Amino acid sequence: MELDRRAALVREPLLSRHAAWLLVTLAYLYVFPYFERVNNPNENVRIWATRAIVEHHVLNIDKSSREWGYVNDKATTGAHLYSSKAPGTSFLGVPVLFAETYLHRLTGLAPPTKRQVTLWLRVFAVELPMSLFFFFFARYVERVTRSAVARDLLVVGLGLGTLLYAYSVMFVGHAQAAALAFGGYMLLSGAFAGARDESSSVSSSDALAIETEASAPQLAWAGCLVSLAVVFEYQALLVCATLAAYALARYRRRVAYFFAGAAPPALLLGLYHTVLFGRPWRFPYGYIENPEFLRSGHSAGFHGLALPKLSAIGSSLFAPDYGLFVFSPILALGAVCASIVVIRGVRREGILILAVAFVMLVFLGGMSNWRAGWCVGPRYVATVAPFLAAGIAHAWRIVRARFALTVIAAGLLIVSVVLNAVSAAMYPHYPPEFDNPVFDLAFPLLGGGFVPYSLGLLRFSGIWSLAPLAFIVLLALSLSIGGEDERPSRWAAHAAIAVAIAAVCLVPLSRYGRAPNPAEARAAAFVRSTWEPPPRR
């Protein structure tokens, strides 16, 4: 059976094998939700920092702020202003902005505008790198599950059904850090270390115990990727520590290669902090320029981190306006599957997945600013998304009730994709005033003719400009919800049950919190007043 599945993957047509990945990439490139007057500090302060390096050849954003206007989330040493974010995203954008600026000068065009700069940085520094990550994630799922259905379901689920979608269409570091951390884990896991020695006489459960070990170069690259995740998002340090413990437990003496690979990014980050703040261990959070931000988000405990609050953790998982498992119930299934793996599968992998989720949720529960302002889901723990998705992959071959697993996963996939695709495409930074932002803000905006910039506006107007995106998403779902039995009647039955499961989840959610709320009305009025492009009347 294992050889049959592996041979089927090898024989699979090239387009079929990469269809889900291509559709996810198209969905990422299709939309450009840009609202200049919102002045999103999470994104703009990174853009200001990139522009300072390219245009002014400095790390401070003094001149960028004077030329392009005020932006929040700055750090100050008294003499200069800097981005308060981890520098990885801004540095990755430097060659992109340099190329864009050079092309404008070469062709005699005016310097690129804010919108043009933002578009280039999003596409070339976030969306295309994330597409590369999903390509390798698909190969990883293939090797773990030996299933094309699992591959397509999890690529679509992770790419379109989690907060990675929203944070991959902005110039921010959350999705990049998640990709780097999980990329390091994929190398550590041995999934790319070569073919497993399987035979037709080896059972599925025994085959799972046959492991390959990462080579020395792979261990070094794993360390480098995991360490780079911290350069893009500081809180990824907790995931880095968890993966370091995993590497130590698995590779013992050979773990030195992992730490050797992790050293250069860590040293460079320490050098960056030393240049800006005088010491390698000094974070920009201790130098926040906005006194209100400093007081409310970074004054308690260690830069705003204190003892975790269960209420914050609960809201981060289950609140309808923000909860990770509400917006992405497929990740809740991933947590359940990881628990099954601990009991019945390769225990080490299940423990790692649950440990990553645990440390990040405890971290979030201890933050003063755990709600994180305007956002789609708990962005500070976006790193957990690929790990929880991997929980489903590791359980795929050990769950006896395979039909139940695939149909539940398909139903929850539909819910996850609906909520996250609408959020990412329409408004990937919901105001906290909304207690059900998808149904109280995104869908009413769409119904009122408010649509974001997208490729569709080159040919269509109004809501019809998003029709190609809807087709892309529906096509991606069609690859993922039919189950493993290819007979038309079985495929249709599996898909119908999945749709029914999705309806059971979405209908009650659509009715939650629909009473008139003055705070929501004011927030909605602000969103409409700052919308780009203005809707046609």
C-alpha cells in the first residue's frame, strides 16, 4: 500500500501535483488591500525603515518621517527615530526597493509613490517568498502522508485558511517568521534527507517509525532558518528555543551543526541592536517613542510581558472577533491530531507541535498588549499555524477512521478559507470595536460596493472585480474537499458532508453579535471614509 501511494505521487501529472500551490500563489498575488489614510503602523514603519536605507543610506527613519509623514510604532534613542519592529522584513525589502527605484530612474519616471513602493515590497518581499515556502510545505506533506489529497488540503488550508493569508498580503514579518521557523523544522525532521526504505511488507504504522536523519549541511541550514525567524519577529525566539531543544534531543552531539548555523543571524541581530541601542540584548521595545504605547503595551514586566492570563489565552483561541480556532478551525483539528500523534504515532513530533503552540500561547497570555490592536487573529502567534497544520499531516497515516478525518478536515477547511480569504482580501486589519468583523464589516462592505485594489480592477468594476478571486478560491477548495475516493459518487458525498459541516459552523457565527453597536458604527464609518479605491456610486 505504501509503495502504491508513493508510486501514484511520482506518476501524478505535473500540473495536478502543483495545482493547489499555484492557486494559493494566484490568490496571494491577486489582491492589494491598500488604505493610505489608515497609516497602518505595523506595515508602514517597516516601509519607512526600508526607504531610509535605500534613499538615505541610514538606519534611522528621521528623514523618511519628514518626507512621508508621521507613523506610529517607532523607537527613539533621543537623537534619532527607528522602527520598533524586528528588522528582517525591512532588510529583505532593501533590494526590492532599490530595484524599483533604479527602474524608475532608468525609465525617466517620477520616484515611486507610497502605493507603488508598498505594492513592490508586498509582492517581492512577502508574497513570492511565501509562495516558495508553500511549495516546499507541499513536498513535506507529500513525504509525511504519501497522499495527494492531504497535500492539497493542507496547502490550501494553511495558505488560504489561516492568518498567514492576511499577513502575507502586507509588508509585515509574521508570515515570514512562521515560514522560516517551520522551514527549519522541515529540515530538522529529516523529511528532505532522502527516500525512506519502505517495502510492501512494512505496515503503515511501522513505516512511520522508519526515520531519516538530516545531514550536517541540513542541520546547519535548519539552524540558520530558525535563527532568521527571530530576525523577522522577536517572539519567534520561543519557537527557536523549542526547536533547539528538539534538535538536541534528536541529534545529540550533531546538534553543534544546528547551533553553528544559528549563530550568524543571531550575531548580526545583536550587532544591529548594538548600533541602534548600545547593547546586543537591548530590544527596541524599551525605547518606544509613543508614551501611550509604552505605558499600555511595554511598561509592565519585561517589555510588557508578565504572568500569563487565562482569559487572554481563551480569547486568543475562541473569541469570535479574534480567536485563532474561530477563524481557523482547521488548526483546532491540527491540535487534536497532534495529541493523537503523541499517543499513537511518532511521539516526538506530536510533542514538538504541542510545545510550540503552548509556549506561544503562554507568551501571548502574558503580554499587556495581547489583543494587538487592529488585526486579523492573534498575529503575535502566527508562527504556530504551520506547526498545527503539520499535526494533521502526522496523524494522516495513523488515524483508522480516515473518512471521518478527511470529511471533518474538509468541512473545517471551508470555514477557515471563507473567513480568512474574505478578511485578507477585504480588510486585513480589523478594528477591535467589532465583535464579529467578518459578518459585521467585511461582508457589509462588499455588499455596499467597497472592493480593494486587485488585478480584477484592470478589467472589471465593483464586486465583479473579485469574481476571479472567488473562482480561484473555489477551485482550490474543489481540489481539497472530495476525499481520497475518486469515484464521482463518493467524491460528491464527501464534499456534500463537508459543506454541511461548514454550514453548521458558519450559520451560527453569522448571527453572533449582530445587534447595533455605536462603537462599531463609528469604526465602520472610519473604514468607509478611508477606503481605496472609492466605491462607484
